[in-house]
Amino acid sequence: MDIMYFAWVRERIGLPRETIQTEAATVADLVAELCAREDRYAVAFADITALRVALDQELTDFDAPLAGVREVAFFPPMTGG
């Protein structure tokens, strides 16, 4: 599964993207798995209410299932005009 990080999420993790193998059932499970890996993930995901997630380029929630998903993207909410 490809994981993409944008804006300050990318800055805190130190990677724009990575490919991982996971057994996570939901986005929240994936976040927990990543946070358990290294502190930089825990810092980036400390407040998931400040984040948005897209699965295969479709906005969704953190309780969304990951079955069949190829790409997960994490980013802060968009603002501006």
C-alpha cells in the first residue's frame, strides 16, 4: 500500500511517500500501526482531528476500511480561496 503525506504531515514524518505492508483493517488501525513504529509518526498523528484522509483519492473518515485500497493520503484541511 502506498502512503502519501502532505504539508506539515510530510515535514514531521520526513517523507513525502512510502510503500508499506500492513494488516490494518481501518485507517485508524493504520495510524496506530504507524505510531507504534517511530516517534515521528506519533508526533505527526498526535491530533487526527487536525487531519484529513483520502483512500484512492476519495475523501473519507478514519474509520473507513482499507480492504482493496492501494493509496492512502494524509493532509491537513485545505483553506484559502
